[in-house]
Amino acid sequence: MNLIYIKRFTKKERRYTPEMGMFLAKVTYIKKFFLGVPLKTLHKYRETYYGKTKDCIECVIAN
């Protein structure tokens, strides 16, 4: 087992954009782990309905 490794996983989140409103999006996280404990998120992106990938900074998580 490596001490430091990078893992990618996908989960569904509720997102909000002013143009589209509320929607469910598959968000992919790339995280850095040290001995199985997550240190930080390196990148977070989502795929649009048209197949393009967008950074998650463009849309706000709604509560």
C-alpha cells in the first residue's frame, strides 16, 4: 500500500445555476489521500448534458 495516493470518485449532487435552476449532476472529485485519510481535493468537475466537462466553480451548491 502506498503512503500517498490519488483517487477519483463520482457522486450525484444537487446543483443550481441561474440559467437552468436546480438539477442533479454527476460530480467527479480527484482527491489526495495519505494512509487512507483524505488530505485535500485537487480538482472537482462535472459533465454537462452535451458531453462537455465544466469546473464546479461555475455552479453553486444549493441547500
